Amino acid sequence: MSKNAPIAFIDSGVGGLPYLQWVKDKLPLENFIYLADTENFPYGEKPQEEIVKIVLDAVRKLEVHGDPKMLVMACNTASVTALDSVRKVVKIPVVGVVPAVKPAAESSENKRIGVLATERTVKGKYLEELIDDFASLCHVEKIAGSGIVRFVENDFFSSDSIEKTKIIENAVYQFKKMNVDTVVLGCTHFIYISDILKLKLGKNISVIDSRDGVGNQIISLLEKDNMFSELKSEDRFYCTGNAISEVSYREFASMFGLSYGGVIGGK
């Protein structure tokens, strides 16, 4: 495997791009390929067995098209559902993304934390295990924000601050009602609305995500295997199936400094 091979990121849509950007900022010589599995968007509303199947299919498309040296499953739903299955079939390091429950529990002063995630993550066993392992002394308020995922994916560029506020107002109300002092963004898509969420929650409630933890894990694995890139090439963004809005995905790709490569691996 070449050191200069890309690090591949996969999500059902654009949620994983802020994670890619974190690594890109730290390691400017690394090369990246990003796959938005738009054909199967969103993952968070699908049954567990279906998620495993479509994630494995998307990974195969990435392997054929990009020949990456590392795979980042930049989606909480995919990670908590299919990470073990993916690791069984690929030969490269695989990094998952899981809700930052541990740092939230450690930083919470009143031991009341909130988790905003997809329906699949909220109902899944993995989140319960995270809470049992790292936040057993906390009250945890879990809210499914699946509507936010669709909003970010389809309406992020065309919406104004009023519309962005409306999409999060129920979550804000619930978290304030439960008197949480820390909110975990348990879906990568939610990072796009984190600033307005922080504003509406107020200065006494912290909002955290897992970018630091995931990014540092990626760097650690590259360092361990001496696989830091030595030659920069073009970073690329791809979709699967028929993207809902090519114009929008071109904008997302440009926003994060990626070249839009269109659709790959169609059926």
C-alpha cells in the first residue's frame, strides 16, 4: 500500500465532511476521497440489517474506485451498526465515529447530558452500552433528530437562520427542560448547525462532537504504520446512485476543497 494513497471517508451524505476537514487541516499533505452514499440516504431511518448491507456495498465501491490506505466511517449510524462487519472484510485500518458520551460525562458538572442523534442511534444497543460504560452516573436525555439530517443534506445552502432555528427548536426545548449542561452531537450532519444550536441553547450548555477523538485516532494509526503521505494530489468527492441535487453537492465539495467527481458504482 502506497503512503500517498488516499484516506477514504464514507457517509450517507455530507455529514462526514467536517471530520475530513479536521484531518486535512492537521495533515495538509494527506490525500482524501469522500463518498456520499446518496443512493441510500439517510442511514439513520433504516433497519440494522439493511444498514450493514448497504455500508458493505459502499465500502466495496470505494475500494475499487479509490484504493485507499485507510477507511473512516464518518457516520455515527454506520459506525454503531456496521463497523465490526466492515472490519471483517477489509484489510486496511478502519476508524469509526461514535457519540462523544465519555467526554460529555467527564465534563458535565450537573451530570445531566443530552444526546442528539438519528433514530437508529438513539434506539440502538451501542449508545446504551456507551452510556452504561461511561455515563452511568449521569441522567442522559436522548433525542432523535432525523429531520435535521434531511434538512442539512437538502436545504443547508438555501435556508436562512430562521429556518435553521426552527429545525432545532424542539431539541433545544427538550434539553433546556431537562436541565442538561452538555449536549453531544451524535450524528455527523449536526455539526453544520452546531453554531446556531449553541446560540439557542445558551452559554451555560456546552455542545461537543467527536472530531478531535476521531482525528487524533487517524493520526495515531498513520504514525504507528509510518504511512504519512509525502505527495499531495487532488482530493475528490463522489456520490452513489442519482444525487438529489448535483448543484448542492458541488457546493459542499467546493466548501471543503474537494473536486466533485460525480456518481460512482451505479447499479
